Amino acid sequence: MKRNHVTCTINGDDIEFLCDADESLLDALRDEVGITGAKEGCGTGDCGACSVILNGQLICACLAFAPEANGGTIETVEGMADGEKLHPLQTAFLEHAALQCGICTPGFLMAAKALLEKNPEPTETEVRYAIAGNLCRCTGYQNIVKAVQYASNKLQDTATEGGE
């Protein structure tokens, strides 16, 4: 079977890889590119553990075919930190005990990032709707919601300080 050549940008880096026409984006990221942050939880798009941002849209990477990423831009959890400096969402998840086993955490972080990029000051209800496609068996959701709201406030404070 002929493999597809995919050229895209992942976390700011130009990347090329080969994949089968029916290979999921999740499998290509993990197996072809070596980016393993997105996890396979269910393989059917029900849990959100594999969430990534493709061309500005939050998607379940297990439901997208890898060739669909050709020419696109992908953001994964690995791209959130700036070197050793964690993204405010990552710090908030740590500080608010919004994670336990970690399988769902990358998906929650990407869903929260996508939300805050579109709506920097979400209400609790808006946070809950934004993460509704992500399932956690360990923590419940209260600490995750608190962490997203805390990160939102921190990002707003940083934006205000930078704008003065």
C-alpha cells in the first residue's frame, strides 16, 4: 500500500511524516512523529484523552485521518510549555490537584487551552461545556473547573500587566 506524505506544523515545528491513508492522526502523532502526549483512551472520540488542536479547532485525534493534517497546524500538549516554563493551565492543574492518573490530563489541557483562546474569561458553566467532551475517572471535575478559571485569571492578569 502506498503511504501518504504529510507535511504540517506541529507545535511550531515543520514536520514531515509518512502514513497510511486510513491511519488516525493520533496513531501518526504517536507512532510516526514520536509525540506521545495525546493518549488513546477509547478510540471512538468519546473520552477526549486524544484531544489536539488542528487548524484552530479542538478535535479528537483518534477520529481524524492523519492525511487530513497535510498543510495544517497541530498543537499538542507538548507545545504548551515554553521550554521549562509551564503554561499557566499546566501550573493551575498542578496547584489545584486537577489530575491524578494523568491519562485524561493532556486532553483536558488542550480543551481548556482551546476555550481560553476563544473566550479568555469563561464562566463556570462555559468551562463545564468546553470540557464536556473529556472524561475523567479519577478526579471528578470540580478541581479541573477551578484550575481552568484560575488559569484564566492568571492569563488576564499577565495580559493586563503586559499592556500597561
